[in-house]
Amino acid sequence: MRRLMQGNEAVFRGALAAGASYYAGYPISPSTEILNVASGWAAEHPEFGFLQAEDEIASANAVIGASLAGAKAFTATSGPGFSLMQEAVGYAQKVGVPSVFVNVQRVGPATGMPTMPGQGDIMQVRYGSTGDYTPLAFYPNSVAEAFSTTVLAFNAAEESRSPVVLLSDTFVGHLNEVVDPEELAAAATVAPRELAPLGRHEFGSPRFFAGVLMYEHGPNAGEPATADADEYLRQYYAAKHRHLEVANRYALYQHGWNVDAQTLVICYGIVSRVAAPLAPDYALFRPIRIHPMLGDELRAIAERYEHIVAIEANDGQYADMAELTLRREVKRVPLLGGRISMEALRAGLDRVLGGGPAEPPIPLAPTEAVERSPLGIG
Amino acid sequence: MAETALAELNYKSKLKLALFPTIWCPGCGIGTIMMQLAMVLDEMAMDETNTIIVSGIGCTGRMGSYMQFESVYTLHGRTLPVAEAIKTVRPEMNVIVVAGDGDTASIGGNHLVHSIRRNVPVTVLCNNNEIYGLTGGQTGPTTPTGTKTLSSPSGNPNTPINLQGIVRSSPHALYAKSTVYHQTHLRNAIREAIEHPGFSFVDITSQCIENNGRRIGFANANEMLTYYRKGYKRAPKDADTLGPMEIGVLRPEAERVGNGAARPLVVEAAPAVETPRPKAAPVDDEEKARKRAESQQKLALMQKLSPETKVRVAKGEISLADALLEAGVEEGPA
Ligand SMILES: Cc1ncc(C[n+]2csc(CCOP(=O)(O)OP(=O)(O)O)c2C)c(N)n1
Ligand code: SF4
Ligand SMILES: [Mg+2]
């Protein structure tokens, strides 16, 4: 039945449709509704595991435990909580734990501006944990897409055996749109769990899941390989290739608006919705798969345009990746401090296309009292 | 079984002997804990299909890799959230945590406190060697006041953490204290802890000869064991707390109402509520496991249907069984 649904709730419903049966989390705006909905669901479905953890470190590690035990498991947080989860994310990458980490972004760093929308975690998702790894991350821009992209994130997690990140933001998370949840659920294709749960493996010897290097096969299987660079190479590249191969199945993006325009605008998440009035005069490239970078796809599209401008609610994080990929200038319109408005966006576009800098003119500090912000410390 | 002769025990089948010798220093106390745990698990007929070992990081953490059980070697300090989630997803499993004092009470201290609060039904074996062994002998949370360590060259100025007090802050938790010298006592304590239905914690004093003992004046491991033998006494059976040099098992005080000095949940008779929500019936663990399997199977079966049929099933227009019949799909294993 069609009904109004919030973006955050859609993430939870999508997770259910993907077969999730465990959630752990710690309250933080603007992701909290996911935790709330999960707790309500768990109260009525005792087979659904739920933990309100003592902190995000516990949530992330609980998700890892639940997944190894056989459940499709996930957590949701915002930038500060995601920072606390980084060690666990790296561990899940190394051990190969299928899991989903939802990051509903707000303005950072640190406690930042808790009620304001931001997109400052693009790089945290890519490089936040220690060591090298190849994360997969997706970023929807509507309630229906939040649902379907969550399903896809779970599938990609199973297929790549890795922690997949679902990005969102204050606005996408709090957006209410009409969707038909049954239809969305029915459209979901669900990847099966292949990793045998703890205690149910079918090999000769019990497994040892370790964040350190162990021989996986051969005569030394199960023994430490912490000083063997060859084994490191074998395992590192096997994981990398597996992740990239799965990512290729989900090379999701939107190329639209006026595709014959001179300027290609890159934006994603809520910014791509706010920017909709640019439709007549600009072409749009909206990556849904944020990581790994959509290299071939963007290269093929970018060729057709004279200018490329990345409009994002951070100081050019995706623009950096795009520039590196395209090896040509990508202009930047940073929408900072939560100001994701059409005025700021147009002013920025006019500025950079007129040859001006990415940095907006900085207003002088007021000499008279301005309207006070609520002291948002969530 | 308490006093069964060691020789009769088949505990070696619980160890990955092919990986021996272990990485531990000669004279280290960890091996004794592992042996006693293996004996208990053997006695209790526990095997890799019903028992999971979750270990922390540190010398102690390596125990998981030497045991014939499925094991998760977690991040430093994160054993308990991992163990709790495993227990939630697989309530039929017996989940045992093995970790050092630093892992359990310092970096993992917050998880410890909250796992106790939630009465997570897992057993923690804390190898309390009063030192950060693996990193070379720095002060840990249980290092006694005055002890000289690599990081407290003029003696630890702080009071060690009160593990007994922390565990006993919950009326549901079992706290046991033993040492690697008192092996029969240790074995019985481990067994009792595993059998306890709620959170249980075995605080095991053991020697780190290499990175602690020698620095504080013991010539060898044997001297440390002799010190445990002479110093530690069994507490009276009905003891309610253990003194600093006492070993024993403190069973939960079931009569207490809530945590610590918690107040009772219900205060006054509340005005009648119009439509009380039906209280979810208590579901036992097997029921949970069955329901989970059922819902997973249902999901898998749904995948065999066309999108249109899925919508009809989701909307309740047709039952799943009928839809499968209509589509000519076998209901067999998904
Ligand atoms: C996040 C993190 N911080 C620090 C370390 C380094 N480290 C490894 S083991 C250890 C302490 C071990 O002490 P304890 O838990 O008492 O175990 P023991 O070696 O004494 O058995 C530390 C600090 C680590 N692995 N991870
Ligand atoms: S350093 Fe200490 S705790 Fe670690 S193996 Fe050696 S004796 Fe045991
Ligand atoms: Mg220690």
C-alpha cells in the first residue's frame, strides 16, 4: 500500500527486505530513527536481534559478531559514530565480514553541527580505517532509492564479503515521500549468505577468524602468516579483486538533465535534489556508487563537456577523486555549514564558471547580535 | 566429577596440537588456563558445533588459535560486543571469552561494565597477569599499587581496578577468583561459570614471568606459583565477598531487586490504560532460532516468485504456499 515513509525508515525496511536479522546501534542524529524503528520491530519479532549498544565501537563489533554467527547484520550512525567504528570497519575488511554500515551524515568534524546536513564523510568512508582496503559505498537521493539501495548494499556485502557503507544525509534521512513498501520489497532480489556461520562450517578443521594475517589454505592453513609478505599479497589482492568485481555489478549512476549542455554538474545525495532547478541548463552526473570511484563511466561522460563542476556539501571531496580520475580540472562549489540552498548553489556556480575561486566570499563577523542558533549538541 | 584424575581426561582432543609449541614464553601461566578450559569443555562434551571461543588481543588472546573450536580473534578490547551478538544470533551456542586483564578491564572496560548490566549470557575467562604482557610489560588496570613496570619505573601509583566489585554490581552475575596454581579449583570454577545461565566472570591470577615476574623479583615461574600456593586461601563456602588473597566462587545474589541500589521498577498503581499492548510472549532460545530459520527460508522461497506474484504475497492477496503452488515451485530446501 502506498504511504508516506521517511528515508531513515526506508533504510530499515530495505534491510528487512534484504534479509537482515540483526541491528546494533547507538543513538545519534540524524540516524536515530533507524535505531528506533529497529527496536520497535525487534520487540514484535523476537527472532530479529537488536542491541542498543554502549557506544558505536560496541555496535560495530556486535555487527561483526552477529554476521559471523550467521545473521545479515547492520548498524546506523552519523559521522562522529562512524569515526569510532573505523577500527572495526578495517577489521571487517580484513576478516571478510559481510555487513552494512549506514552513515547518515551531518556537518563535522567532531560533534559538528548536529542538526545540519553535510556530506563530509566521503573520504572517511574511503580511507578512515588503518591500512589499505577497497570499500564499497552507495548513496541514494530519495526515499524509494534509500530502500532499494539498502537492499543492494546488503547484496554487495554478501557477494564481496565486506562491510559495505550506505551513505545518506540529514535531508535524505528525514525526507518523507510516498512509496509502496510492498512493491519495493517484492522488487528486491536477495543475495544468499554463503559464508557458513560459526559452528556450522563443513571443512576439516574449525576456523579462526582473525584480524591478523593467517594462512587460509595449504599445509599451513590456520597458522599465523604475520611475517610473510607473499601471503599478504595473495590475500590482499584476492580481496581487492573480489571487491572490484562485485562493484562492477553495481556501477550505478544517473546521467541526465540537459545532457547536451556545456557544463556537467556532479552532485549526489540531497544536493542532487536541491539542484534540480538547474535541469534546463546543465547536465547531471549523479554517482550512486560512491566507492570505488566510477572511473570508466565518468571518463566516458565527461569527455562531452566543456566544464565540470562538483557541487557537494563538503570542501571538494568527490571533486578531488574526480580530478584524479579525469586528470583535468574539476571546479568546486562547496556548500558548507549546512547551507544547501539554491541561492548558495547558483552563486557558487556563477562564481566558479566566471573564473572565480571555489571559496565563497566570507561574510564579516556581525557587529550586532544575530538570531542565536539553538545549541545543538546531539 | 570434581576430582577426576587428569590422566583420564581426553582434553588434548580440544587442542590444535599440530600448532604446538605455542608462542608463549616457557613458564607462562596462560597454557594452564587453556588446559583447564580444554578439560572442562571435554567433560561437558562441548565441541566446535556448540561452543565458540572469542578471544581478545594480547598474549592471552592467542588461546583461541590453539583450540579445536571455531574462534573469533577480535580487536583489542572488543570481545564482549562480538560475543554478545553471537549469543543473540545463536542462542543455542555456548560462548566463551578469553582475554587479558588489559583487554578486559582497560580498553574493553566500558563493554565489560555494560555486558554485566545487560547480563549477557557468556563466560569470560580473564587471564589476570597484572600486566600488559604482549607489549612488553606496561602497567595494566589490575597492576598492584607500587609494582614497578616498564611504564611505572618508580612503582604504579594507582589503585588496581576492582573486578570483583564491577562484576558484583549486578545481582545476576557470577564472579569467581582462582589462580593457575589451584588447578582443580580453577577447573571447577570455570565449569560453574559456564553452567551459570547469566554473565559469568572467572578472574584468574597467573604468572607473566617474562615481562612482569622477573622485574618484580621472582627468579622463575615456579617461584611465582609457590607464592600463589602460599598466599592464596580458599574463602569460606558461604563467603559473600572475597578478600584480596582469597579464591572462591561468588554466586549471584538472586534476592536483590536490580543493579546495585536500584529502585524497584513499579512505583505506584498507574491509572488503567485503555488498550494495553499485548505483551510479547516470552520466547525461548530454540523458538527464536526456529523463527529465524523460518523467516530466512520464507525469504528464499519468495525469491523464486515473479515480481508480480511477490507483490500479491506481500499484500496478503495470496498465501505464499498458494503462490508457490501456482508457480509450480517446490517448497523444499530454499
Ligand atoms: C587498539 C589497539 N591498541 C593497542 C594495541 C596493542 N596491544 C596489543 S596487546 C596489548 C595489551 C595486552 O595486555 P593484556 O590484555 O593484559 O594481555 P596479555 O598480553 O597480558 O595477555 C596492547 C596494548 C592493539 N593491538 N590495539
Ligand atoms: S610475555 Fe608474559 S604473558 Fe606473554 S607469553 Fe610471555 S610470560 Fe606469558
Ligand atoms: Mg595482561
